[in-house]
Amino acid sequence: MQEKYTPGYSSNATNFMSKRTLDTHGAFFKPYLRPGMKLLDCGCGPGTIALGLAKAIFPGMLTGIDREVSQIQIATESAFTQCVSNAEFLQANIYALPFADNSFDAIFSHALFEHLQEPTQALREMWRVLKPGGVVGVRSPDWGGFLIAPSTPELEKAFSYYKWLQQQNSGNPNVGRELRALLRQSGFTNIKASACYQDYEPLSEITEYLAVRIEASAKVDEAVEKGWTDERSLTAMSEALRKWSQHPDAFFAQSWCEAVGQKG
Ligand SMILES: C[S@@+](CC[C@H](N)C(=O)[O-])C[C@H]1O[C@@H](n2cnc3c(N)ncnc32)[C@H](O)[C@@H]1O
């Protein structure tokens, strides 16, 4: 499998993810949460949404998994400092979850599916560890729905380049619109799909995150060496992002898609 996680684990990327909460990014799943539930969060990252999930199901147990150990350490430390006693975090891969069949009442996953090469395989594994009657909720962005103003060719190039990087890494920047189909193909029923927009304020947080990742692509993805781009283009794209973030009229919004389904 060629799958590679495009954002990487720089402090810049981790801090960007850490701003997310259950209320801001997981609200679509809140109606399905009940105290006492056994809940799994797949691709939990630094765990800020996961800790919100844990509080919502207390005294039930929240298990967060992520394939990256640094994220598991951050999430575990946050649970400790915030005195969240009903959350545990484990290093694991979505394609081979270390749990018995029918283990969880509910499974959640946020901002993971756009990075997966085999989303149906991942959902089948989630289906396996979900109890009959259990509910799954998945949320991912769809890069087909960006609202960018005021736009410039360099800015458009920067967004296209990042999207292309994600595709090179076997991800799917347009997976959001496919979540309903993916859940159905993986055996889930009673599927409800929805979408909403997130605007970014202050804009400098996402522009800096994208600029840093675009600059890092020279080394991380060997993009210059492989002839995908050159140093001048990388500099022009990251400068365009930073300049845009200072523009008094700058506006950016991104579409996020959600799907909820049931096992059996
Ligand atoms: C964009 S982050 C989202 C983190 C968190 N859910 C959030 O929205 O703030 C995606 C996370 O999925 C993890 N991930 C990527 N591929 C994975 C896989 N195959 N199995 C488990 N975790 C994976 C990454 O390590 C990363 O921490």
C-alpha cells in the first residue's frame, strides 16, 4: 500500500488539529451519544475531539486509536491533564483494529478518510468491531467546495498543489461526497449524509499550516528531486498563502461532509 499521511506530524500540523472540539467538528454525532456507551475514535490524532466524546459518554469508555505514536502520547497526556478518566489511547491501524468482533456501541472517525487508500476496507474493519445495532459516524472535508476570496493564480496553484500532494499519497481530497456510498458499500444501513461549511478565522492558522506543508514537501515528498515542482514555485505558493492571510478582504471556507450509518 502506497498510503502516506499528507499533513505530517510537525508541531504546526498538530497544533492546527488541536483546535478542534466535539462541538465545532463532531456536532453531527452528538445526538447518537449516550452515557455508558463503549465508543471508538479512529484516527484520533491529538485527541481534542476524542476527549469531548469521552465526556459525553461518561461513565462509558472512549478508546482512541491512531497509527502514529506521537499523537497517542499527546492524547494520553491531555486526558491526564484534563482529568478525563474514561479515555484510553492506543497505537493501531484502522485496517487491522486490535479488538474482538462486536466490541463497540459506536464508532467515530474525523478527518481520516481523505487520507485512506482503501476506505471500504477501513469501514469493513469498523463494521466488524461494531456491535449489531451500533452506529458509525464519519466526517471528512471535500476539496471540491472551497470558497476563496480574493483569489490569485498563485493562490489557486497552492491549493491545487496541496490537493495533488494528497492524491500522490493515495488519499482522496473529494472523499466527503462519497461517504454515503462508502458506508452503504461496506454494509451499513439507515445512512444519513449531510454537509456544512467551515470558515477559517483567523485565516493565518490554515494558511500557515498549508504554507509549512508545501515548503516541507521538497524534503518530505522529495517533490523537487522528483521534478514535481521547483524551489521557486514552492516559495511563490507559500508567499501567496501568507500574503493572502493579511488581506483585509480575505475569506476562506471549506465544505465538510458527514455520514452516519448503522450495523444491522
Ligand atoms: C487529520 S488527522 C485527524 C485527527 C483528529 N481526528 C482530528 O480531526 O482532529 C488524521 C489522523 O489519522 C491518523 N491516521 C492516518 N492513517 C491512519 C491509519 N491507517 N490508521 C490509523 N490512523 C491513521 C493520522 O496519524 C492522523 O493522526
